[in-house]
Amino acid sequence: CNKIWKNVKPHWKFRKLSTSAENQKEPMATISFSFASPSKHLNPSISPKNSTIFNLLPTPSNSQLKRAFFLKSPSISPIFFRPLKPQQCRTSSTPITSLFTGIVEEMGQIKQLGYDKPDSFTMKIQAKLILEDINLGDSISVNGTCLTVADFDTQNLEFSVGLAPETLRKTSLIELEQGSLVNLERALRPTTRMGGHFVQGHVDGTGEIVELKTEGDSLWVKVKTAKELLRYIVPKGFIAVDGTSLTVVDVVDEEGCFNFMLVAYTQQNVVIPLKKVGQKVNLEVDILGKYVERLLSSGFVDSIKSS
């Protein structure tokens, strides 16, 4: 606009009023404007023949410029507005990022599992508490494995989850059978009490039960696992075993084992006591240990000391 106003050339014209002598006073001045073509184009790189404004509109004529001051701004095209969509239940089959506490809410029972399609392994689980506020796409910890609800039936008290090939390779879920019991926990809410520790539901690997021993009404469980996992397990540290938040009692590096103790209440509410020596359990180590190792190996601490 500034460039246009610079090219406005005012012309002063004077005329006398052709009225009676009494009204013939000093001449009244009137102002008229004429618009000259802009002396400089808004885009110097474009030749005068193809001159454009903002590279979109051709240079208007004088009459067009005059009319432009009295035209209203055009309304914005509706194509620039994204239409609002009604809220729907989440139907994504990809597990969302979730957090668990390792406090098992209930034990569910495997009602059906296997390949319902050539490349689709589905597991149907019967439960009650979990279905109270279930939605499609919710994350449920099944024996410590974060799985996504693909279907549910509140009347028959059952829900279905899909298992990816990597899940079957990395976890002990492949050993489950129809009728097996599994630990279940819904994803953590901001208002939920943090009773256990931070559990992601991302199984790091499996361990093998090598010993079950009772002491009073408590149960000692000894698990053997790979050295790659054992280095993150420390005495009195957290570990999730089949999704149950537990405290490690001892670590025996020479045997590649660690142990923990289950009190009477825990034995009645998780699946670990139902397993036998030689069976596998899912393990998720405390993520804090992995973060510390990562920082140390990357030279992060040394860089802080030198700064």
C-alpha cells in the first residue's frame, strides 16, 4: 500500500462559484487524484511485461486500483479449514506409549489363542475388572507384556489382543495354553497411586525358574537369566516378573541367577506360584539402570566434568 500511495499525484484545481456577487468570496479549492502506474515493480526479478503482485496477481490498471479501495476483503476459502470430526474410540492397532506400576489388578484366563489368520496371532482373555472401563486401543499388561485391546465383549466378559511375531519370540506368552492364567493390569492414570515402580510393559527377555522353596507362608523363587539382563539386576532393586513389581533379594553372578520372595497375599493374586521349575517368566529390568549405563558409555559424565 505504501508503494501505491507514493505514486498518487495530487492535482489542485480552482474554480469560482457562479453565484451572486454577495456569495463570490475567495475561490474554493477542490482536490482530485489520478493514479499513475507504479514506477517500480513489487518483484524486480519479473519483467514489466509479466509484472505481478506477490507473484500471484497481474498488475491492475488504474481503474482497477481505484475500485480496489472500495472492495471488501474476500472471504477465506473453506478448503483452508479442516472439518471437525466427531470423537471416536481409539481403534489403532499400534500399542500406545503407556506406563504400569507392576501391581497386578486381577488374573485373567486364556479362552482362546492361535492364528485366526495366516499372519495374525490373536489371544482372547476372560476377565472382569479390566472390562469395567475398557476401550478399543487401550493398553493392557498381560504377564508384563504391553498389548493393545483389539476387540472386547462386556457381556461375555472377554477381550482380544494381537501378538506380533517379535512379541512371541521375546516373551513367554508363546507357552500359554487355553485355560492358562495371566496377570492383568491396566495402563496407569495420572490419578492412580504409584504402588510399584515404573514398568513400561516392554519385556527385555525371559528367565527360567530354577528353584521354588517355601519358608513359613512365603515363597522363595530363584530365576536364571542371560548375563545381558543380569547386569541390570541389583540386590534390593526393582524388577518386573510376569508384570509383577518385585524386589530383588540376592543376585548370584556365578550362577547367572537372582531371587525374590513372595508373601502370602501376592501368591494368591499373581501367576508366578502356579508355574513349575523349568518354566519361563517375562522379565523387565528397571529402566533407570539402562539409562545410567547409556549415559556412562556415551561419555556424558566426562563431558560434564570437563565443562
